[in-house]
Amino acid sequence: MQTMTELDFFSKTITGVVQRREYSELEVIMRDVLLQENKIILLAALSDRLTSTVFVAFFLCGLPNLLKMPLDEYRHLYQLSKGRDIAIYQITRFLIIHAGARKQVLQSLCSEYSEIQSIDQFKSYLEEVKPLPPNEKKMCELTYRDYKISAENILRLQEKFATCGGGEPWLRIKNLARV
């Protein structure tokens, strides 16, 4: 019961913060979520409950805290998201677009890799190491600027997920230093 109360509280708070465009508050909320005993359960449930825009804002603004999570906790996040199509989609999309995760990395994180393979939008990213299309890359840069996400944190995220898959970060953010 307490988890549902926490889930309602956090989802309403996060959504309200994003609607008010007070993105700096999201890092504090992410820290608060990660301080909870059931943090991975909450993250999985929030991944299933938050809209795409709110989810991305929450995870990007919470990057300083997410970067501290070990890869085993990301695996656990995928395990808890099993059967929740929205959560799998949100987490996978975030990792592909912002962390540069590809097939080998996602296979190491997700015990039910077929759930990811079945999402048509991700097929081209899973089959080959392919950079983001220019329009999507530009959208990322604008999003990082709006949310005040540092290039350093994006590169650290990419390095974290490149190392578990044995490759180089594929998304280079060269012009973000001016943001």
C-alpha cells in the first residue's frame, strides 16, 4: 500500500514540476526516489506511468543521480518492467537515444530481449551501429539545452553504457559545451 501512495505522490509531483517547467526540481525528486528502500520498484512503476515527455525530463534531469546506479540496478529495472510494454519502451528509448545503448548492451541488461526486439522503432538501432538521424540529434541538443543538462553528464552516461557493451559512445555532443 505504501508503494502505491509513494507512486501516486511521485508521479503527480514529477508531472506537476514538468508542467511548470521547473526542471531543476527534478534532480532533487530523482534523488528522493533513489533514497527509497524500494527505489527500483518505484522507477519501474514510474516508467510505466509517466508520459514520454515527463519520463524523459525526469530521467535527464535526474542524470547526476542515475549515473551512480550500478548496471545491476538497471538490469533489475528491466526485470521489474517485464510485461509492462510502456516501461520497456520508455527505458529502452531513453537508453538508445540518450545513452547510446545498442544491441549488445541491451541484451546484457534485459533478460527478455525479445520484448525490445519486437518494438519496430528500435530495429534499425539494434541491427547496426547507426547514429541518430540529424533531426533527432538536433531535438536532443535542444532538449539538453532546455533542461540544462551538461554535456559532461551525457558523455558520462554514454560511456557507462558503452563500457558494458564493449564499444565507443556513438553519440558525440560536441556543441553542448556552449549550453
